[in-house]
Amino acid sequence: MEMGSFSFGKYATAFYLFTLLFLSLQCFLVTPVEVEATTNLYIAYLGERQHDDPELVTASHNEMLSSLLGSKEAALRSIVYNYKHGFSGFAATLTEPQAKRLAEFPGVVHVVQSRRGKLHTTRSWDFLGLHYYRQTKILTNSKLGSDVIIGVVDTGIWPESKSFNDHGYGPIPLRWKGTCKHGEQFNASHCNRKIIGARWYANGLSQDDTKGDYLSPRGVNGHGTHTASTAAGSLVQNVSFGGLATGAARGGAPRARLAIYKVLWGEGTLSNTATVLAAVDDAIHDGVDVLSLSLGFDFFDISIGYLHAVAKGITVVFAGGNDGPRPQSITNVAPWVITVAASSIDRSFPATITLGNNRSLVGQPQIGSLKLGNEFRGLYTDPQSPSCELETLNATMVKGKVVLCFMGNNPSADTQFQIAVLSVQRAGGFGLIFSQYTTNVEISCGNISCILVDYEVGIKILNYIGTTSFPMVKISAATTVVGATVVSPRVAYFSSRGPNAFLPAILKPDIAAPGVNILAALKSSYGFESGTSMATPHIAGIVALIKASHPTWSPSAIKSAIVTTASVTDKYGLPITAEGVPRKLADPFDYGGGHVNPNKALDPGLVYDIDAADYFKFHCYKGFTGGALTTEICNSKQGSLLDLNLPSISIPNLKTTAVVWRTVSNVGKADATYKAIIEPPPGIKMEVEPQVIIFNSTVTKHSFKITFSTYLKVQGEYTFGSLTWVYGKHSVRIPIAVRTVIRESYADISL
């Protein structure tokens, strides 16, 4: 636990509520109170209010501080803020011993030291520990990803963005063989020493398919510009969106080069597998080191193209999809690619919702819907259609008002929200308060104002509406809050989940990375986007940094380094959670190995490496032949699919016993002794042999056997565990998923 952070009860619910702490603040920068040098500003969170009257809440805070400090006068001198509307808490100047004692008071959930606020933009990189002005080893060793070439397969590029300036760059790497393909409003002059190549692919598409877009690498849709700048954008100062998140923007590998492959057209939905494979094929030729593909297809057979890229030493990074939290929704599941889930960061943009009775609550304005009209307006909800289905709202009752809608039975929050937006728009409403279990929804609100609230907040608003004949509401402008008061990371609601429907013996996703409200370049400005599309270039940028530091590492070694060093807990040591209905503790089907930790990935200690021939052999297992799948490869000795040397294990059909083999290679200190730490899935017995592996200058690899057996006598669900090899500072962890299968199908059961 960090200095200045004390826990009264380490429960996930407490930290979920704790995210509300700073939401009533109008400014995050705290002016320090002139007190003795031994005191600091601490925040105490007390949970739900015990009184509806704010004055009584304030009095309870003063009474608690008086008891701690010995007098009412001392309490009044100490207190800085009272949080008394949507929740109970306060900020006060205290010594460290006083803060520790306060944390033990009955009713105190958590006490944390306040940090001095600093304004940021692409906050996600700071959140991951990659500070541009306080560079860690992965940034210095890689020289910010210098001369690594990232190929971005997406909607094209807006080359005039400042994020693609090439000031201070040296010559283009001699190994680059690509081209800058001209087209509509794009010529060779639009490439530079940052964007070193650009291609576009429209073959097989009709004029209607490409209508409204440029027949060139220039992209009318900002998606590709956003992902490219997230992965490798140059440093740009004083960037913001609507006054929010003001600061400096840059990519994860800001000195890497970019190669652009435009395969998506219009709104980014028009493409085909042939086009994508053509782009991948060109990228192999051109000499890229990393491929970032924020797109997906529900087909496995084309993944052989990506395998060819991997065989050439190119690490391929794919978005996992935005169809969560539905199980088995994960896409891009080939074992040779890195499949990325999306998570949140420690930044939010709360706004205060003030009801007509002066009660204040907190919500999350929909990004792009920031002008919420800081004045009271009528508030309405339809008791006959609480989810605001299409054509159900009475325009006479709705016109000019803010409408409260609840998430209905639709399993997709995005779809339900979009329906509510359209319904309110058509009825002439001014705004929408959408109540649900998650705030990770990314749909345009068009010409109305939108704000998202938790389900509990929605119920409070509904109860208020029932108490008055003329309900009113005022929604204040959003503010930027960053740091410890925002519980993070969380797996995003929309992020697609495992298990792997097509290849259940391959655990997916592989890793989670920031993908919620990411601020990056668009066509002519900067804006927020969310999705696994945004998480993918985060991993691509990290891959570039590792590649620059370890140029001889294979794609499998890089993938292993990222997966085995990931975090499964937050900064307080609490398990990472996953958004859903309801929210739950995250597991490998939500985030794979966990949340990416780039600084640890630079020096993983051990890696699970895989030769490309083994990947091709995997295709033989699946019944694919042809091309690189030569007779020699497919006729060679075939082992178990479970033995593919991945940094994860998934056993979908354990009946009695299964034996799995893995091999680790030492990439750290030559003389090292690693010991196994086993966390078996519930109901499963795990044995590792040997339990100690010793490396030296001549022994650089070790194979080991893992035996799984089940205690369960009934058909089971997946349960999760892990295996970690530990030596010194290194903890090399792989996730494990096992499902006990007593019967193959119900037809096997005798009645």
C-alpha cells in the first residue's frame, strides 16, 4: 500500500463508491492550506449519506473531526471540503498518524492522501507509467521507439495533424521498402519522416461504398488518425477537447515511424477480408515491425495471412471487439496475434445534476455533449415506457424537457442508449439522463444533451419526480478529475469477452489496455473515442518500445513479455473489476493476463517463445492445408493442441486428467533460480514438475509439465487460476482457465 493510503475495509463496493469522491469539485487543483509542514490534505470517504439534510451531514463530519482532533475549533480549522449532497465525505489537513487513526473510525470506508493535481491529455500513457518528461527505462532504452515502423491498417490518415510532424527526425530507415501512394487530395508531399508510407485499397468496392470518402490514403473518418496518433503520435502541447483534459498529447512510441494502410471506407464499416489481407501482404513487403489492426472479422480462415506476418518477425496486434459483456463475443482469436481488451484509466469528466429540491447528484456527460445548458429545465419520465422505446414518448409531455430513461431488456447498452437518444430527439426533448449499470457507452447524442448515471442515481431521480408536480433539473458543465479518486482500471462494458468460441483451447483476450475516453488526433482537431480500437494502438505502441529495446525478440517473446507481466490488481492491491450487469471481479476471459504494465514488460525475466513452424502446425491440427502448410510440417509428429507454448492455458473439456507442457526461455540474468507458485482453479488439482528451474550461462531454456485433475463430479463452468515463476524482482505469471466436462452432451446422460 502506498504511503498516505489507509484502508478500513478492502471491499470492491467501497472502492466503486469511492470514485464519487471528487465529483462535486469544480477544480481539481487543490490550494494547500497554510499549516505545519508535517500535515497533508487527506480525503475521508464515508459512503452513503446518513441524512438527507446537507447541514446534518456537515455536522456529522465536524463531530467526527472534533473527536479526532480534540475540539470543534481544531476541526473547523482542519476541514477543507465537505461532501454532502450525493455522498458523505470530507477533505481535511491532518498528520499521517491522525489520518491512520481516522481510518479506524466506525463509518469511515477509506482515507487517502490528496495529490496535487496536474493537467494531462493522452492521460492513458501516464496512467501506464510512461511519463514523457520523467522517462522510465523502457522509454530511454528504446529511445522513444526510434525507427521502429508501425503499420496501421485502418481508415486512412489526416496527414496535416500536428501529431504527425517530423521535427527532429533522422532519415527514413534504409530497410523501408514502402511507398507513398498518391490519390485524391493526397500526394507524396503528404508523407514525411514520420508518415513514411501510405497506401489505399478500394478494389472490389463499388462507387457507393467509397462515396463521401477520398480515393487516397486520406481518411474522412478520423478513426485511423486517432489510432495512429495513439500508437506513435509526436508530442503536441496544449491539446484539449471542449476545455477538458488540457495538456500534452503524444503516442506511446512517439519516435516510431508510421506506415498507413487504408482498408476501411466511409464510416469505417466498409471493407473485406481480401482488402485487409492485401494490406497485410504489402506491410510484410514494406518492412513494418508492428501491425496495428483496430478492426475485426468473425472468420478464422484468413488469419493465416497474419501468421505469415508473424513468421517474418512482425508482431500483429488486433482489437478484441466491442460486443461485450456477452460471453464468447471475442474476435480475432488466432494464437499468433495479440488480442486486446479495453479498460478505463484514472480520469473522468463528471458533471453535477441538481434537482429542483436542490439535491445534487453526479453523472457522466456523454463526450461530445458538453454544452448541457447550466439552467433548470423540466424533467420527465414516462412510467409506461421507462426505457424510452421508439415511438412511445408523448411529444407534448417531452418537448423542451430533460427525459429520464432506464436501460431496458436489450443486452447491448449501446443499442438501448441509441434507441433512447432517437426517441427523445423525435419527441423534441432537450436532453437525456440515461440510467444503467455502466457509464462506458459511446454513441453520438446528435442535437440533444446526454448524461449517464448509475442505476442507483437513476432511482433517486425517479423518486424525486414522484414527489412534485413540476420536477426540474439543472446539469452543470463537466470538469476533469484524475488520479486516486477514480477507481481504475476497469474492463469496459463494451469490451468483448471470452471464452474463445472458435478455438476454446486458446485463451482470449490476451491483454487489456486503455480504451475508454482516449483523447487523440482526429481530422482537424483532437477528440475522445472509446473502444477496443483505442486499446489496440496502446499495445502496438508498447510493442514498438519493446522491439526497439530488444530487436532480436520474436513476436511470441514480445507477446509473452506483455502477458506475463500484466497486473491483475489496481494501485491499492484490490482485484480489477469488469463492467457488466452486474459489475464483477475480472477474470482471464475479461482481460487475459491482466492490465498491461509496459515498464515490467521490458524486463520479464522469462518468456514463452514459439517458433513459427509450430503455429503453422497448429493450422494442420485445425484441418487447414496449403500454402506454407507443407506436407513436411503437417506430417510431422503432432502433439496436443494444449501444448502450443502460449503464455496462457485453457482446458475446455477436462474429464479426469490432462497433462500440459510448456517451455520458458531466460531473457534476464544468466544465473537465476525460479520457483513455481501455483494458484489452481477452484475444483481443480494442479501439479507442476519440476517446481524449481535453474538457469546459467549454458542452460537458457527449461521445459516443465503441468498435470490437471478435477475434483468435480458434476458438469462445471470455467474456473480460473494461475502459474507464476518467481525469482527476485521477476514474477512471470500465466492465466489458466479450466472447465470440467463430465458428459459431452445431454444426449450422453441416461435417465
